[in-house]
Amino acid sequence: MLAFWATWCGPCKKELSALSEVYDDWKKETGVKIVAVSIDDSKSSAKVPSTVSGMGWDYEILIDENADFKRAMGVNMPPHAFVLNGKGEIVWEHVGFKEGDEDIYLNAIKKAMN
């Protein structure tokens, strides 16, 4: 699963914090790996490590300062999440986040396993 986020995006922080609470269970149940991709530019990317540390997120973190990956994935506004199958194909995506969306994410992850 790829989760595009930014330090200045409140819903992004809510999304990654909600996923953090269920991540260990999801890894055991599905083997999923979440990679959080920061789209902070060079002016704000220095805040990424302290934000991640302060929130206690246990994800692999990538920083897309030049926005090449963001553009390639068609991300316009975070939060924007993608579920990929075992072949690396995008099988589901979701823009925005509200409480309870993590259940929808888990269903998409389980479908991608089939």
C-alpha cells in the first residue's frame, strides 16, 4: 500500500495515525506493507523525520521533493492511497480520509491478495 501525504495535511496525519493503530494486525493477517510517500517540497521536507518520529509511525518513509513520483501516480491532493497487488499493479485507490476508512482499505488489501 502506498499512502501519499504531507506534513501540512491534517487528514493525512489522521489517516497514517489510524493505519498505525491497525498496522501490526494487518501485517499478521495479510502481509501488507505500507509505504508512506511524503510530497513535501524542499521547503517543508525537513519536517518529515520529526513528524514521523513524533507520531510514532512505523512505515517505510519516502520523500518525493521534486514531485516526480506524485505526478507519475496522478496524485493531485493528499491523502491519496493506493493498494497494489503482488505483481505491483494498482488495484484500488482512494482520495481523502475520514474515520472508518481504514476498514475500506483492509477490504481492498484482502481483495488484492486473491
